[in-house]
Amino acid sequence: MTKQDKIKKMLDMQKMFIAYERANGVDAEEYFIGEEGHALHNYRQEYMKLAMEVVDMAHSEVGSHRN
């Protein structure tokens, strides 16, 4: 998956989250724990993983390293 693909997926995830939040509201338990089958199941973990991969890819492109 390219950096652009990951960024697009993150944007799609944000749109889904915002739509869900506007329709249903979101409490901390849903956001942090989200049971299997729930729209937010693993949302936070997947989003963070993608974000860190994008950061790593960007650093590789410019030859820097994150600490």
C-alpha cells in the first residue's frame, strides 16, 4: 500500500467516524474499546497504525528518522 493509499484510507476512516459520531454520538468506551462488530471496533488502533506508517514513509523519503 502506498503512502497516498494509506492517507486516503485514513481520510475515509475519518469520514466514517464523523458520520457515525453525528448520527449516534460516541462515548469513550466505544472509542477505546469498541466491541467486535461495532462500527468503531479497532478504529483507534488501525488509524494510529496507518498514521505511524505514513510518518515512517515520509521520514524515509527525506532521509530523516523519528525518535
